Amino acid sequence: MAELKKAVLMMHTDRVQGELWKTALLTQQLDVIWENIPLDLVVYLEKFDRQKLPDLLIMDMAIKSPNSETLQSSSVCQWLSKQQVPTKVVLFNPRQEKIKDIEHSWALRRGASDVLPRLSPENLMAEVARVTALIGCSLITQPLEKIARSLGASSSGMIERESSDVDEAESKPKSRSETKNNSKNNQKSDAGDVVMYRGVRVRR
């Protein structure tokens, strides 16, 4: 009998990062459900049969309860703990490249197993490895390497386009008004470099 796939529930509101996580996790032969609309996660999880709860929940640490300013991460971790189920919770911060120690401690105190930064070509392999290790799965590296390479190529293309736009803007001939304004600004700058000392104008 074939072994059942491990199930992962994602609660991401960042579309780009959510798609990246889903693509990466699917390469690891996992069943992935991605919810990207506001909902009460505890109410959502209560609808599952106890035996069918996901093996892993990855959620944006900033997600708040509907019609409330309360973060859902605490209530979700508390609910899962009371159910005494093996579901692991990993918090995710799509707004940061690196997780601060204080954020990590905060997440662990609330019952999360880990907290991860936004995915990038540099950390994709390591972050997915941390997630798969939590649910006892071996890392399948080849497809992740391909994703990381495509991400790196995409990032390089964006940087080159931005650099080209800057070069093009700098190479454009300036209009008379721009030249005149620059001249005035230079004069103001020169004036700022001059001080009066005993009735004599002296450069600083």
C-alpha cells in the first residue's frame, strides 16, 4: 500500500511568496492547500476530522483574526496544543530577509516550531529543508535547485533593467530649464560654502 502524502496547509496573503512556497513544497511530494483569503483559522481547522488535520501549517505571522486586531498565530498554536495532535506550526514573515532573534523567541513561546523569512534564491533550499525535516520528509534537492536558478535569473534581469533605465535617464540631454535650475542650485551650494568673517566673504 502506497504511503499517504504528508499534508501542508498554507495561510499566506503575499501572493508572490505564496506561489513560490506552494511550488517548492509540491516538488517535495506533499499535498498542499493554500488559503489566501481572510478567515478564522481555528474555525477552519475545527471542520477537519482529527485524523485529517494537516501535518504542517505554514502561516504569515502577521495575519489577524477577522474583525479583530488579534494575531491568529497564538490562538492557532493554543488550539492545536489542546487537541494534542502532531500538527507542526511554522510562522512566516514575507516582509523580512532575515528573522531577528527576538522574533524567533516570540514564535517559540507561542508554540510554533520555527519562524522563517521570505524565500529568495539564496535561502530557498535551506528554508524548505527546515520545513520538510519537521514532518520527517527527506529533501528532494534537484527541483529546488532548478527553482532557485530561475529565481536568480529573474532577479538578475530585473536589476539589469533597472540599471539600464538609470543609465538611459542619465544619458538624456538636459533641457534649458533643467540646466538653469542646476546652475541655480550650484550657486546656492556655493553660497552655503561661504561665510562672512569680519566683513570678508571666506570659503569654508
